[in-house]
Amino acid sequence: MSLTKLKEFIQKYGPYAVLGIIIFFILFYSIKIGIAIYKGNKGEEVITNTVFGVINNPEIKNTTTSAGLKFKLDTIEGRPVTATRSANVYFLTPPTTKFGYRDKISNIAAELGFNNIDSYSLNANKAEFNEAGRSLSVDITNFDFDFKYDYKNDESLFTRSIIPTTQEAVQKAEDVLKSLRRFSVEFDTSLTKTNYFFFNSDKKIIVPVARNIDANIAEVNFFRGQVDGIPTVLRRFPDSNNYITLVASERDYIPIEAHIHFFERSQSQTGMYPVISGEQAFQALESGKGIVLVDTDKNNKNKIIKKMYVGYYEPDVYFEYLQPVYVFEGEGFVSIVWAISSETPEE
């Protein structure tokens, strides 16, 4: 084809080609926009596996509801945020009486300073020891325990006190739990929280202190590691249900109190449930359905929420499921709202 004929061909058919290309891109992007609008109206598909059926909510003792309180959201986003459309729900292995529990509870008593380890009373599932200012209650089904020593009348503990350090206190607390065989593989030692106290042996009073150099007592809190990248929330927020309190002495770090109530997750039983939106959670908080974990100023009924996020509620008393909650934090205030609907889920 000569250059003259090529030029004539382009002049004759070129505009049609350009027009065809323009029409193609108009149709292409119209279809993309239509699909996006359709998906937006339909909503993102939520993948669920509601294997446990309806998930009930545990009773949390010694709490109040958000009824009667007024809330203002002052977060970075400035509005309720939906962090996820669905979340895992984990079955917590139920406690069952173990064969040979007597040896186990006797070992716990011996490690915590009891001499007469065979002397205890059995009330329901609790073995209770009492001896020389020490009290110990052990659940024979899973070996959770509560221990307390009346240290205020033991002046020898504080005659040679030393300054506790976080590293030493955490290591000693971990060693104690391992010796009691109650250090869970789910504890994350990078998440421990150490609180410091000073006991005045003359006045018999104990006060919290900010610095370890002012302390002679350390409380080490252990937490379950993050679950699916989400933190756990506990009744003792921001502290844990699982802690050991130690006196820092030249002799050693000596346990004077401990509370271990921890329930392992099943490795095989997991469900996935739809989660209510952030707007729904905030509405539930405003309508009085929130559970108040912390409120240091009960006279102030106007609460300003600075943080809102999803967490997993860690029960202190056995409940079947580890489940997600919305957490609302303000100055001296924390409340949670159950994140899973109480309605019967549909597959």
C-alpha cells in the first residue's frame, strides 16, 4: 500500500477507530463502577461458621451497666468504627476432675509454704487449706487457685527488704507458676504488667507507688497473648485475673498472694460469627447495655470516650466461650458491649 492510499485509509476510518476505543473505555469503566455500586449496596459477604448456635453472654459480677450515663465520642475517627464484620469465637475447655488430684493440690500447697499439706477440707470442687496465716483454695477440676498470706503480722519479711525490679519479679513469678504447673502456654511474657507497692510495717498499711525504687512489694500480672491480633480485656482492667504478688526480700521474692483463674482454648473447636457494627455497639452503650468495668468518678455521668476498639473478653469464672466485645475507654472509665448478636444466627 502506497503512502497516499494509507493516508486516505487513515483519514477515512481513523475517526471510527478512535470513537470505538472511546466507547470501549466508557463501557469498561461503566461496568466497573456498576459492580462497585452493587457490592456497596449489597455489602461485603460475611463468612461465618456458627457451629455453637446462639452465643449467650456470661454474667460479670460486681459490675454496673451504662444506664444513666451520657456519652460523647472523641476518638481520632470521630465516629463509631466497625473493626471487623466477623470474628472467631473459641470454645474454652471445661474443667473436669483429674485423676490423682490429691498429689497435685498437695504440691501446690507445699510450694506456697504449707507444712501440713494433707490437711484440707473439700467443699464441692474446692480444696481449702488454712495454716498459720496462709489460706489456699484450689479447684480440683483444673487447679485454678487463690492464695493469700497474712504478711502484715510477719515483720521478718520486711526486715531485709530489697528494691524489686521488673525483670526479677516477672522471672520469679513465672518460676512459681511453673513449679505449680499452672504457667499456661498461652501466657505471653512480653505482655506482663508489674504494679509496685510499699508496705509500711510500722503503720501496717500498703500503698501503690509508681517507681520500683519506692517499693518492697511487686504484683506481676500475666495475660493471654493477643487472639487473632486482638487484645484481651479482663474484669480487673487494666490488670489481669492472673497475678502473683511478691515481697522483695534478701532471701528471695516471696509469694504473699496469687490468683490464677485461666481457661485454655480448645485447639479444634472454633466458630466464626458476624459482629455488630460500631454504630450498633455505640447505640447499645448509650441505651444502657454496656457493662462498666472501670469508673473512677461515679458522680460524673458525662463520659468522654477516647478509644474504641474490639477485644476478647477473658472470663474470671468458667464460661464456654472466648468471644469478642467492643471496648470503650475514657479517662478513668472502661465499658464493654458484647459484639455478637444474641439472635439465632443463620447459616
